[in-house]
Amino acid sequence: MFSSTHLAQLLTAFPSDLFQREVINCGTDRYAKVCKSRDLLMTLLLGHLQQANSLRSLTMMSQAIDEHRYHLNARSLPRSTLSDALNKRSVVPFQKAAEHLLKCIDGQQRRGLGRMVSLIDSTSITLRGPGFDEWTMSNKTRITQGLKVHTGFDPVQLAPTYINITPVNINDMTDALNMPVQPGMTYVFDKGYCDYGWWHRLHGAGAYFVTRLKSNANIELVRQHSLLTPDSPVMTDEIVQFGRRQNAFQDTPVRRISVRIEDWKNPLVLVTNDLSSSPEEVADLYKQRWQIELFFKWIKQHLKLKRFYGFSENAVRLQIYSAVITYLLLHFFKKRSLFRGSMFDLTRRLSCIWFERPLTRQHQERRRRGTEKQKAEQGSLLL
């Protein structure tokens, strides 16, 4: 009885046809004799799953692919070939495959019965030193240099729905202006996305926002919005209106909610255009923003986003997009397998058995037990 390996089962959600179509459109494999884009993808996925620390260790790990070459439709790569592929192979097929998987997460979010929430933030990938400075020095900031990963995150599915990679000096607000807006979605973000015109655009598109209000914001109190219970952490819930400087919101009322936080000297002041939810629900939405910080921490600790196999921008982008693909494939695998533990528990359990065939092993075990039972029965007949 034949069954697929755990790694092959992980790849069932990968859009292989779309990936190959983009490879043909880009012509990235036109002159490739040894290393195809599929081979590079499989090697990078295995590097993320097995935490390969260097290009040499990545090459050694990829040799396990040869035993399952037919079913994985990939093969291992020599070290020099892998290095050249990281620097020259097009990023577009990897990017399109990642975007397709992100759309699948987004589609599941829209089909859900709960409230649609998107946590927006970004994280920096620091790239300093010989090999990186040649292309990152021109875009460095006062704090860091390298690339920035802009992300929209679904706190219910614990998976990203939007990813965009830019130079590190691109402001968060600049990327948000080009991000698609979905009606009915609640966008939660911090003070880095303070742009009243963009807030009004979200409001006009039928979306909601929850964010912190700056202390120097020009606002006018209109009225109290709701009565609060004494045991509520919410101190005030008011309808306010922006002053004349914010012409986009001049005639649009919003809510200002002050929340008491333990060990904080001043309350947390939130602003939202959601006038129907309770103030506790709005405060809880902003509290969920911590989930995206945990996501950034997870992918940097458990996928290879701290040490890179190549120094060129192309190699770094390939590794980042392959990390996103790896996380999304793990997410779908976890959901299909009905695994109730965390993503970390799943990866630890599967880290050493990616090439095992679970059903084949079970079948062999049943045959062994049947053989032993048959021998026992034959022995009793002889007696």
C-alpha cells in the first residue's frame, strides 16, 4: 500500500500549475539544465523546515529529495548551482505563488461567520555587512538598513492575508495607500498609520478602523456615546469630530474611547469609525494587535529569516517569499490534519519525519501483526 510522505502532503495546497505557468511566462528556466525553479523552491522549503544554517548544510539536506524525486517532482542541487540560482532565478513565480496562498486565506476569512479583522503592521529585515551593503546602504534609515515586510494579518486564522516587501526606508503609510481595501473589514493599526485622508478613504469604502489617537489631534467633543459600568476598563466613550485642519473628516463623527491600563500612567486613547460595537469590543480589537507581533517573532525564530543563503537582493527576496509560502503551507496542513496544538508543536513533531510515509508504515505494521498471528495459529494446529 503506497502513501505520500508528510512533505508531499504539505505540498498539496501549493499552486503548482500557477507556479509553473509563471516560470514559463518569465522564461526563468529557459536555459536552466540542472536547476529548475521547482528544484530551488523545494530546496528552500526544506531549508526553512529543517533550519539549515548555511548554504552547505542546505545542500546536504536537499540530497534527501533524490530518494523521492518522482513524487516531489524535484531533485537535489549542488552547492555552486544553488548559489547561482539564488542570485539569478526570477522572484516572480515565488511571489505569485505566495499571493495565491494569501488570497486563499483571505477567501476563507470572507466565508467565515465572524467579524473580518485585519491587523496591519510591518517588520524590518536587517541586512548589514559585506555583500549586503552594496545594495542596502542607499536605502538605510537612522535605525536600520535592509528590507521591510508589510503585512496584513488575520487574528482568527492566525495567518497573513497581505504581504509586500519594500526597501526599509519606505514608510508604512506609503505602502498602506496602495493596499487594497475590502468593505466590511476592520483594520487595526498603530500610530505609524496616522493619515486622516486614508482613514476617510477606509470609511468611504465601507470599512472600519481602530487605532490610537495622537495626543495633539485637533478634535472637538460632540456628545457622550454610551453609559459605562463602574467595573468596565473603559473610562470614556465619546463622539468627537475632527477640526478644520482635517478637512476629509470635518463632517464625519468618530468615536474616542479611553481605556484604563494597569501600570500605565495615562489611559489608552483609541479612535474608530465603528459606532455600533460596544467600547469593550473596540478595546479588545486593539488588544488583538499583539497577534501580528507574535507572528513576526515566530517566522524569524522558526524559519530562516535571520541568516541568508545569499547576499544579493534577489537571493534575500527568494528566501523571504519561500518563508511566507512555508508558513502558509504549514497553516493549511495543520488545518487539514485537525491538529489542535500550536504551529510550533506541529513543526517540532514533523521536523524529523518529513520523508516518512505514515500510511505505508501502518500497513507494514498490520502485515507484521497478521503474520505473527498466522504463525501462532499454525503452531497451535501442529500441536
